[in-house]
Amino acid sequence: MSDRLAPEPLPRRDVLGLAGLWSAAIAIVGSLIGMSRLPKPSVLPESGRRFRIGRPEDFPEGTEEVLTEEKVLVRRTPQGVAAISLVCTHLGCIVSKDASGFGCPCHGSHFGRNGEVGGGPAPRGLRWLEVTQGVDGRLVVDADREVQPGTWCEV
Ligand code: FES
């Protein structure tokens, strides 16, 4: 006989059945969360980004400097200063500079020295970004404004 203060224990079969139902529910919810994240690349270029990179004299001729946080390579030649995005055009991973250009660690795309596609799944070359000189003399990169490869900011 049971009362409210000492209820009868659940039969073992019911406990196992409830545990099975909870496990199935957790697995389904976990799968749905995982599936909702699947189509998104893990790294996306940010939008609305303009940033100062320094003064022209900070980049002497022949300089190639990777700005890790900004995800760009700044190159200075006799023609001027250019910024090449390091965001892979396949799914947005960050490429790294190598001896012959740039390589993507995610799916193996390779880009030439000027960002042109050399192989792999990337559909197009790396983006060249607009570089301008601000009124204070410092160089500004606009990550939202793509320019033709080979476009230099003359400084
Ligand atoms: S993200 Fe670079 S090759 Fe896929």
C-alpha cells in the first residue's frame, strides 16, 4: 500500500523506457543543433571594416607584412601600397603565405603571389582591398571595397 509520502517505486521497465526516451530526445536535439550549423563556414569575412594600417613610411619598398588580426597582407612596391585579403574565397578560412604565394589549410586551395587561383576548390582569387591615405596621412584599408588586382595606392 502506498501513500503520498512514500510512493511506490517505478517498475524497472518504466525507468528503462523513460531513460530511452530521454536519450532519444537529447540525440535528436543535438543532431538538429549540429545540422543547423553545418552549412555555415567556420570563418567569415567581417563586414563594415575600415582600419588604419599605419603611415606609408612604416612600409618601406619591398615590404610584405601580414596583419594577422586584420587578415590582410600589405605589400609595398615602387608602384605603391596594396592590401590582399587573406580570407580564402572557398569557405573563408585564413590562408597563409608560402614560398610561391598563399595556401589554404582547410581544403588545399593554392593562390599565386598576387592572389590568383593556382589550384583547389577556391572559385576565384584572393580579394585585393582598397587602400587610401587618410587626411592624417595614415593608410586606410577598406575590407568591404574590393579593387582590381594590381591596383596600388600611390604614396
Ligand atoms: S576554405 Fe580554403 S580551400 Fe576551402
